[in-house]
Amino acid sequence: MNHCVPETKIKKSLKGYIFVCTRNTEAECFERLLFGSSKAYGSPVLKIRKGDVLFLHNLDTNTVSGVFRAASKGNLNIEPDAWSGKYPYQVKFDTLENKICLNSAKRILRKLEWSRNVILSGSKLSYLLDMFAYEAASLNDLLLRRRVGSVGESKDIKSEEGSPPIEATTLWDFSKQSYGINPKGDNKYAGVTPALVIYNLLWKYTEPGDLVVDPMCGSGTTIDVCKEENRKVIGYDISPTRDDIIQNDARKIPLEDESVDMVFIDPPYGDNLKYNEHPDNIGKISSDSIQYYDDLEKVMIESHRILKKGKILAWLIGDQWLNNQFTSVGFRTYERLRKHFEPVDIICVSRRGQSSHTENWINRSRRLGFYLRGFKYLIIERKSLRKQELAEE
Ligand SMILES: C[S@@+](CC[C@H](N)C(=O)[O-])C[C@H]1O[C@@H](n2cnc3c(N)ncnc32)[C@H](O)[C@@H]1O
């Protein structure tokens, strides 16, 4: 066999995904012909289509085996009792030719710059398939039948896609408003939410098929993220920017009691941004005034009513510095939320791409001795499982 890399170019549409196992979990994969992942890596698994190429990386033995083919699409709980329910994002597979096991997997995967949420395609998938092709002339023949050119010609092929990693700490700093191939929301919309905020909330607090509601969804970021991550979604706004947003005042939400699995809200933080001229736009009310908090408390009460017990409300909010005066919008919002919900967590979300983060404003802040707002609070609250809610306490 020729021992230089055969440089197989594969069909543009072919995708590859590497599952991970340990000594303890590998046998069950082959008994059931099933690969599984935890929820933290659920998003890329749901993107696997029947016929995609699969591999299995054993962390303990430092091997990667393959080549497998997805015999189903990726789904939740194909076999709910597998691995005692620990890895519910699953796909059925069969083996292409004979199973081959490569050693020094970590070195190979480092070369591919692989990480758990990556889906391989193009030249990176070719490279990995070629590693297997060395090991089996028969598999090589099979690959040769698919061969249409060399890697050198395939610069237009995107080498990897997949899903962003799930955040591990309470400090979230996203360099871009959106992620993935399709835009989420409109990054030109004043006050647009970073899509990865919503993505992380979905993968932490909801399951595929759950219903998510955004009562103030602006340019529709929540709708786009939910659709891509297989959640049902309803988005409202006082002044809709797209056809799939329903016109509604968030102080009265037209949904049944206890019918929703998560509510996400990124409201106006006062009257600092001009969203629209609608008379009921809460973004016309100053966050210095009690009325701002009273009105938003109505939204909290409605969110509480529509949420199922034990489910999550996530509220993104930033403080205000205006006319040399600080307003603690975040803490004041938190106090109102605490009247109705149980605390779960608070995340600090870095404010990148703010219109005030310009050379001019940075100079002004240094000269005049104030700080530009560098972060927002993502307040995560739960509707109590108890019958009597905290508001009465
Ligand atoms: C910060 S923006 C939301 C941004 C959105 N998450 C996005 O990514 O595009 C706040 C939104 O609240 C909406 N809004 C203000 N008052 C409202 C009300 N009473 N009911 C519903 N929406 C309202 C505004 O129109 C604006 O689109």
C-alpha cells in the first residue's frame, strides 16, 4: 500500500462526527450498535443525518475506531435505558467494512484541531478517513470509489462545523453576536441579544421539543436559536420586526397557565435606546423611575403564570450610568424577580459590540472619570415547585 497520504476528497455533503467513550462505556456501544452523548454535547448529535460517518474515541485507551455509518439520524433517547440514561443524545450505527482501531488518537485529533462539538467535513474528514484507509486496503478501495479529487483543490470546502461549546463558568464573553452558518436575529438591531446566551440557556435548562417564549423578542434572536436547536418557540414584541413575531404587550401574554418550559427576556434597560414609537413601548420609561420596575414586574407575573412549575425564567439586564449618576437596574430588577421566583444563578455577560465602545467614548470615560458598562447580568430564576409562591412571603 502507498504510505503517503492518499488525499481523498469526499463528497461536500458528507459529514463526520466523533463520539467519545471510556473503558466502561465502550462495550455497550457495540452491544447496542448505538453511540451516545450527554446533554452538554447534544446539539451536534441532533445534526447527524442517516449515512453520516462516525468514529469512536476511547479516552482511556487513547484510540479512535471506525469507520462507522449513522444508521439513524441523531435523536434524543433512541434507547432510553442505554448507559443508565447518562448519554441520551444518541445515534444508531453500522460498521463500514471491518472495524479499525487507530492508536495515538489524541495526537491525530490534535492535528485535526478537533473538539467535542465539532462536526467534520471537507479536508479534515478526508484526513481522518485517510488515516483509516492506511489500515485497510479494502476500506481504501471503498474510499477510492468515492474519490473525486485531491485535498489541495478543496479549499472551498468548509472543514468543520457543529455546535459551539457549552459555557462552563458564570462569566460569558462572546466575540460575535451570532454563531453558526445562519444568522440569529439581526446584529444591526439596537439592543440585540448575543445568540450564544440563548443557546447556552436552551442546552442547560430545556430539552428538544420544549416550548420557549420570548415576550420581547426584538429582531427574533430567540426564535432563530430555538428553531436551530429543535425547540418550539413563540416570540412576541410590542412592535414586531418580522412576520414570525406576534404583536403583543408583554404585560399580558395570551398563553395558558403553566404551558411553557422556559421564558427568556432581554427587555429595554430604561429609555437609553430608541426601539420604536409604540406608545406601550417600555423602552420609553426611565429606569430611574418606579414605573419602569412596576411595569416589568407585570411581565414577571405573566411569565410566572405561563411557566410550568419548576421551569426557568432567564432575564438579561444591564445597569445605567447617565448624567453622572449610577442606577443599579440589575439589583433593582433582581429584587422584583425574587418576589415571585426562586434564585438559580447569575451569569455575568460581557458587553461587546456596544455602540458606546468607541475610541471617542473610551477617551471620554477616562477624561471624565466614569466607567463604560462592561457587563450585563443574566438572572436565572425558577418557578417554585411549591404551591404557595414566594410573592406572599
Ligand atoms: C433589548 S430589545 C430585545 C432584543 C432581542 N432579544 C433581540 O435579540 O433582537 C427589547 C425589546 O422589547 C420590546 N418591548 C418594549 N416594550 C414592550 C412591551 N410592552 N411588550 C412587548 N415588547 C416590548 C422592544 O420593542 C424591543 O424590541
